[in-house]
Amino acid sequence: MQSLIDHARTFHQRLSGDRERTAVPEEGVSPQAMFITCSDAHVIPSLITGARPGELVELRTAGNVIPPYRIGRLTAEAATIEYAVNILGVEDLIVCGHTRCGAVQGRVRSWTLRSAPTTRWWLLQTHRWREWPGCGDEDPGRAHLIAQLDKLRRYPRVARRLAAGRLRLHGWFYEVDTGVVSNYRPDARVFTPL
């Protein structure tokens, strides 16, 4: 913990030395995209995308789970998605899964989450993602990612902006060991390197 404290203590010094990279425009924040991913410490959206401060809205959840949209059901995830789409006007939504995801593995082997009942309940909100064809069985995270994309398409404002051509939806899959990022192509139901 001390190394984290030391880094935070001197952050302002490093920040002032890199004003070009970290400066926020005077007109405010206008992010290019929203990046929805797992809360796993191996996944760092700004490192993967090279985004500078203000360019990316991040939403991180256990297993990059997007809860199903339901009227009257309030979730922080739905509020964050709504704000990014309606208020900030992001034009791209990226949902990013990854290899070696403990949450997805916990979903596959539900017995591993006996000591984490809240996490288990959270992960049970996913679709029956094993039913998705064309994902391959080598990593259930890919099928899980496709299920999250499907749920996101059902959010009314997302659906309207997708239909109007004012929003693009991307499914990325990050391989932790190699750094390779693949993109899901729904037309062919395959993942191809970016």
C-alpha cells in the first residue's frame, strides 16, 4: 500500500510535467467512447486504448456484466450508460472482456463463489451465454462478452441511437498474456484481431 500512497502523494508533480497529455480542454470533457470492462486489475482501459484524460468514459464491473434493462430498476451501470449516451453523447460503446477472467470462471464453476454470494448473484444476471454459437469453447469469456453486447442493445436509448446510426457498438476481447485485442464481428460470429 505504501507504494500506492507514495505515487498518489507525488502525482501532482508528474501531472504538471506532462500537461500536454493530461490537460482537460477549457470547453470541458467530450469523450470519444465509453469503455465497459471487468474490474480485474489486469485490464487497464487507458493503457489498452492510449486514451488521454477526458477521452474515455469507463464503466468497470465484476465480469464486465451489464445488468438487463428494466424500467424502475435502478443500477449504477444503467445510470452510467444513460449518462454517457444521453448527456455526453459518446458515439462508440466498447464492451471488453478478457482471458483468465475470475468472474467468468466463477460463473462457469458456481461452487467457487460460495464465499461471495453477492458476486455470485451479480454474475447470475448474465444470459445463458453458453448457448451462443460460433464462440469456441476455448474461453467462455467470449460467449459471455457476446451476451453483454446483446443486453446493451436492449437499453432503449442505446437501441434508438444504434438504429439512427449515431452510435456504434464494439465487442473487444483482451488476451492478458499477449496483449492482443480482438474485435467481435457479429456478421460472421467470429473474433478477429484489431
